[in-house]
Amino acid sequence: MLDFEKHKQAGENYLSCDVEKNLCFPMHCNETYEFLYCNDGLANVTVLDRIYRLRAGKCMVIPPKFAHAYETPDYSNVFICKFSKDWVPDFYEKHDGYVATFPVFSIEFAESLTRKMPFVTNTFKLKAVLYHILAEFETHTAFIPVDKKKVDVLNAIAKYVSHNFTEDISLKDLSDKMGYSYNYLSAVFNEYFGANFSDVVNIYRINYATDLLYSTTLSVAEISKKAGYDSVRSFNRNFQKYKGKSPRDAREFVKEGIIVDV
């Protein structure tokens, strides 16, 4: 499961490695770098306002505080390494305020590297691996100054939703908080998030609820409340809409080993 920024914060010298099947998560932003390697399939990765195709054998780097989203059209198997900027301070200082013109690239022996990476415990070796990845990234792309207003607006929106999706929030609340007009933020959601505000909040809630279904023994009613729903009926309806099955069916299928990813 992907981390929910509201519940898991990355600190100093943070590094985590994971493999995600059928990568899918709405627009969000992290305090960390993200290195992605597609083992198999295809994932669409949106960074700010651009969509990139991450195909099998390809890598990608997403800088800290850049709003991004994942979507899998059919199937994907993606290795993700998140690491805080203090692992690579020189690289961060050099490229802070810049965006890669094309962040998808290739690394020789990437598959072997990503298999071994989670088991490296020596700090100097880890730094060497991360700098090697970033050196290849830097070699394969150009960097241009980022549109600071765009970055700030998208990051503020993504951060607000990811920190408050379990509360009773609305686009008007966000408009009042940010000082932008309701119509402007509505247009931003439709253009960059590919959905309206309500849909984005519901996607966050349902993904969080799915995590709880798999990782806890909480009842459906308890999970519904923790995810921000006032009624179980509303929760069930939205879960069916976004996941194609009821919460109870999803939990039972996983228990029986029928499916792993929902």
C-alpha cells in the first residue's frame, strides 16, 4: 500500500523501498524524492501538469514537493524507493527550483539494482546507489526553472486534501483557506486532477479504507467512520463505485487468497 501523508510522515534520513502492483493514487505530494522502476506493465505518472508513460524497464525520478499522481490502465508492477533529500544534499541544492523536461530514463542493470537495494544496510553504499541513480537521471534529461505559482498551488491543494480527507471538507473551505476563487480552484481540479473536488476526496477515503480493510480487523462500520463517512450506506456506495465490489467482498476475497490488489 502507498503511504498516506496524513498518517505517515517521512523524517530525516528516511528511506523506504516497496513494490506496488497496479499503481494507482490520486494527486499528492511528498517531502521525499521518489525513484520508480517499472518491472512489468505500464503506469501513467502525472507530475504537475504533464503525464508520462512509465513502461517496463524504464525509471523515473520525482523531486520532493512536486504534486504527482499514478494510474494503471491495465497492469503494472513498479518498484518505488522514497528517500529524504538529506541523503543527497548536493543534488537537491543544485536542482531545487528546477523541473526535468523528461524524467523517464534507463539505467543499466536497473532490475538487479532494485532487487538488491532494499537489503543494503551500509549508509555509504546506499548514498552511492542513490547518487548513481540521480547521476543517470541528470545525464538523460535537461532541467528548466519550475513555474513556482503552479507548483505552490498544486502542492497546497494536494497537501490540504491528503491531510484533511477524513474530515468534512469542501472546495469552498479550500478556497477560503488559500485565498483563491472557488471557480479558479474548480478549474484547477478539473484540469490537473482529472476529477472534481468531491471525487478526489472520495478516492483518498476509499484508498485509505482499503488499507484498513487489509491491515486491521476493524468492522466495516468502524472503517467507514475512520475514512470520513457519516453513513455506512454512503461508504458502501462509494466503495462499490471506485473498487467495483463491496467492502465486505473485498475483505473476504483477500482472506481467501482470491485477489491481492483491489
